[in-house]
Amino acid sequence: MRILHTMIRVGDLDRSIDFYTTVMGMRLLRRQDYPEGRFTLAFVGYQDEADGAVLELTHNWDTNAYELGNGYGHIALAVPDAAQACEDVRTRGGKVVREAGPMKHGTTVIAFVEDPDGYKIELIERA
């Protein structure tokens, strides 16, 4: 068994695809409209779905925004240099909400960015 994908609901699919591809450097792997259900699914990731977990962006055509709630945490990505990753995100128009630095009560270097819908993405420095 392995994790296939994580699904998040997004208010503006094109804006979210642009964020995850342009700002975060993922690829759009596939996209499909479901007119009878009035929704679209788009899958983005760093590798093909057969090789690793990806994100499923779900856009319900009649919903422009969602409340994140207090149970959701974040998406985590491994990066070689968290400070450089923050700079790259900022340069590409993304929002850094916690600069790179050691995690509280630990030594692992982390940072956080936020996608257009407010979802947090943790950048974890891994050599």
C-alpha cells in the first residue's frame, strides 16, 4: 500500500493550478471536467502518479470559496534549502507566512507558504 493523493477543495481552479505549477514547481498531470456532477478534478505533483503521491485539486463549479476549519494542518514538501525555497516562492509571486528557521523545540529547518485558498504548505529542509 501507498498514499496516492491528497485532495483539497479550491475556489478558483485555474488560480490554484497556476500557484502549484508556477510558484511551487509542480506539473499538471491531468485534468478532467465532470459536467453532470458540476466539478473538475486536476492532479498536480512533482512526479507521475505511478511514482509518488500527488495533490488532487477539486473545484466544485458552484462554490467559490471554502472555510478551512480547524482540523486541517498542512501539506509538507521536502526541499534542499528552505531559505532559498522561500525566496523562490516569493520571486514567483507566492506568499511566505513563516520564514525558514529551526522548528520550535527542535532543530529541523522549516518554513511555511500559503496557497491562494489559504492552505498552508510546510517546506522541510532535507539535504
